[in-house]
Amino acid sequence: MWILLFVTVLWYGGLFFQSFFLHRYAAHQVFTMSKAMERVTYVLTWIFQGPSYLSAYGYGIMHRMHHAYTDTEKDPHSPSHDTNLFAMMWKTKTIYQDINTQQVEVDSKFTKNIPQWKGFDLFASSRVSRLLWVAAYIAFFAFFATTWWEWALLPITFMMAPIHGVIINWFGHIFGYVNHQMKNTSKNLFPFDFLMMGEGYHNNHHKHASSANFGEKWHEIDITYLIIRVLDFLGLIQLKPIKIKN
């Protein structure tokens, strides 16, 4: 029971901060927050993503490139140009690392207002940080795991962020339905996205990339957006008014 609870918390906690902070804030800036709140969110992202921590700087730039070059050879991750999902994951990792360590020159249109906390990212993305999280997860499993199949869940905890990414960036361009016919392969994975907290409405998102709400139809409930509305109501963030054009 404790192992399942642990994995569930990591799955949805890591997914929320990837969607809320890295995707909707860093990449698309559909809301604003104070510098103090931004720093707090950096730390929470590191806590919930653990060994698979992703930098807002690297993720934000790479995701903007995905929207600019969707399903072309310049797309950082596309089933249209990668032979299998593992090849896509490796390519994505390489591009992300090159951007995050500033080993490649990036067009300024992709870097505008991207949040960056160099000192924290240097630690949170380090091998030391990742190994400490791995050791902590192993210790937790050693203390609470009671069956062999629970141990089978351990590798998933190490790779949460890449798994979340591949579900959307691979399967979200192959399986599902579309609300909008577009010049790309983006799909909505689920009529009700219980698994990816709204990220699964990928076709909707590609159509209206500046919208904080990825859901459109009555059954397309975007759980992350509902939390964003609560945070906006509490004054912790400020949603931007967006006029969606059909």
C-alpha cells in the first residue's frame, strides 16, 4: 500500500509541476508569478521530479521549438522522424542537455522571458542530486516494499519526467481523436484525461497554445487548469486574459 501511494504521489506531483511550471509557465507563460513564488516552484519541481528533474530553461526552450517545428525534422521529438519511442527519448535528452548547458546557439525568439535559476539548476540537475534521490527512493522501497512486483515499480520512479514526456510527445501524436484538423499529428489522448491531468488534450493545445485551459468539450476536464484557477483566486499566480481565435 505505501509503495503504491508513494508512486502515485510522485506520478501526479511530478506531472503537475511539469505541466504547471515547466509547460504552462516557462514555455507558454499563460500566467505570471512573483520571483519568490517562482523560486518556491523551482524547489517543489525538484522535490517531486527527484532524479528526473527538468530545468524550466531547457524544457521551456525545447517545448517552444516543438511548437515552432512540429512534425518536421527540426522538431526535438516527433514520431514522424524518429524510428521508435526510445530513439525519440534519446534524441530529446541530447537536445535538452545541449540547450540547458548552453552548448548550442538558440534563436532569441525561443529564449524570451524564459525563467532561469542557474545556481539551483546546476545543483538540481547534477549527478550528485540525482544519485541522492535514487538512494532515497531505494531506501524507501527497502523499508516498505513487501512483494516483488512493488520493486518492479522502482525504475518508473527514476524516470517519471521522461515517461510523462513520451506519453504526450509519442503517443499523443499517434493515438486519440482530434477536435481540430491541423497540419500536424497532434491528438487528444483521452475524452477525460485522468492520467495526464489535462496534458493529454494535445490537439486542443496545439490549436490554442496560449490558452491556460487545454480542455474544450464538456467532458475534457483539465485538472491542472482547475488548480491554476484556485492558485489565481488565492493570489499566488496571475492568469493572463487570453482571447482565443477560432
